[in-house]
Amino acid sequence: MNVFDDKSGRGRTLTTEKKKKPKIDNKRNSCVEKDNNLAVVLHSISDLRIEKKLLSEIEPKGICGSDVHYWAHGRIGPFILEKPMIIGHEASDIVVEKGKEVKNLHEGDRVAIN
């Protein structure tokens, strides 16, 4: 599982106790190909792609239950925190700029990230 440094953009890695690499099930994740889904898509390990571009300004965010487990226990299930990790991935944003391929969102629209 990769998490990203907010300054460098370089990935940091969380590993499982058994040191297995996570697998991506393309059938299960086929929703990322829908036209109305704007996302950074993980195609394989360390291969993130921004299919459609959107710039948003992050508003106040909440804390996910998994973040609480990492904070309190240093792990969630088999995933053990081995390096610093940015938490707080659930956020509400305001669109400040959009790419020309983005048709269904406009500057000032409120969006959610999870």
C-alpha cells in the first residue's frame, strides 16, 4: 500500500506482516473507468495516473477509523506502520481549477474525497 509525502510526492510503503505485495483486482476496481469518476487511479504498485485533471482546495477534514487505528496501535489488521504516513484522507474540497476534459464540475463546486 502506498501513501504519499505531501512535499516530495514520493511514495512511502506500508507492508504486511507476511511481506506480500498487494494485488489489484481490475474487475473489482472497474468503477474507476466510469466517465463521471474523477480520480487518481492506482494501476499497479507505484503506478498512479491522473486520468482527468482537477485542482481543489482542501476544506476541514475528518479522521477515518483506519487513521485512529494507525495512531493508537501503529497498525490496522496486517498492515503495520513502518514509516511516517500522512493521515486524514477523508476531506471536503472546493474546486478551484479544472482541466478542459472535466465537464460535470465547475469552479466553486464542493466535492468530497475518500
